[in-house]
Amino acid sequence: MDREKIINRVRKLYAMSQEADSSPHEAEIALRRCQSLMAKFGVTVSELETSEFGSSSIGRSFRNVPSYVTLLSSAVALLHDCICVDSGEIEFRGYSIDAEVATLTYQYLVASMERSLQSRKKQGSVLPGRSASFDYRVGFGVSVLNRCRAIHTERLQVESEARQCAKNDPNFGSSLVVRKRELVEENCTDDIQGSRKRTVRFRSGSAHSAGAADGSDVSLDNQIANERHTTLTD
């Protein structure tokens, strides 16, 4: 088998193990298959560092990035193993496939949020005006970010368990476990300076609660599954 095809297969398996719509069991199977191929064909982590790294922006510049944009972009970056960079516009950096899908996911979430906000206003559960709209969007963003953090934590647990299995299995070595996030940070953060975390302020109330409720219901899976699977399929 062509070595480049093997390496591409390893990358795809790892990406599958990180998908939001994968169950912990499916993620572990994909990760262990990834390890198996690396061991069988002698694929090293360094071979995974290729020009496939890239970036994608949301296509809009801000003088001051709104809080909800910061929240949603941070959530999307976690979901797709990207680095989120604010350089006047929001940019996702990572593997090219992940960065592109991150932008699609961000656009989907914003569109869903705005549709839900307009629906709430028509129903009267969110009052007219910029202040209520701001609180709604922040509530929505906080809720989505918390969900993505939970997904990320679950992935880390799966990877930790797989790494422990690798240590206990003579057919694997811990050095064969792919550390995707580390590769992204090594290859995509050279020009990033340290920045202070922003404090998101909002007035708790019905608009914020409505946004949080809608953010807890919005799909994080189906709208990206077909796009991702199509891209990752040979």
C-alpha cells in the first residue's frame, strides 16, 4: 500500500475519533485502529506534520469582537480541535479540513441563533431592543460553549483510556498515540502573542435564560456530519 495513503488513513481515523457525533465506544475503536496502523506501518507523529495545516475565517471583521462571537468561536474551536485567533476577524487554525468545517459550524450556529432570537421576539419571550438581544446571544453562546467543553472533556477521557491501554499492550507504545491538539498548537501558533481573557458581562434575566435554553437544544452534530464524512471518505 502506498505510504501516503496509509498516513492519510491514520489522519482520517484520528479525525473520526474526535467527531462530535461519535459515541465514546466508537471514538475508542477509531483511536485504537489509528494506533494499530501506526504500529504496523511504522508511522511516526512527525510524519503527520504536513502542509495540511491551514486556516479559515468567518469572513467578517470587528472593531470590538462581540461577546457572543468570542463564546461561539471558542466553542467551535474546541469542537473541531482548532486554535481560535482574533486578528481583527475571527480565524480558525488547524488541519485544513477541521478549520473549514469549524467555519461552517460557526456560521450554522449564528444563523440558528438569529432565527431562534427572532422567533422568541415574535412570541414575546424576548423583549424588543438591543439590550435583550445581547443578553439572549450571550446566553446562547455560554450554553453552546459549556456543551462543547463537556464533549472535549469526554474526548480527553477516551484518549486517556486509550493511552493507558497502549502502555499495557506490548503491541503498542505510548509514543504512537496521536496528539492532534499538540500538533495543531506546534504548527499554528508561531505568530500568536499571549492575551488576557475577556470577562463576559450580562444581565441575568428572561432573555439570557431563553438564549441558554435554545443554545442547549441546538444540534452540534447533524449539520456538520455529512460535510465531514464526505470530506474524510476516500
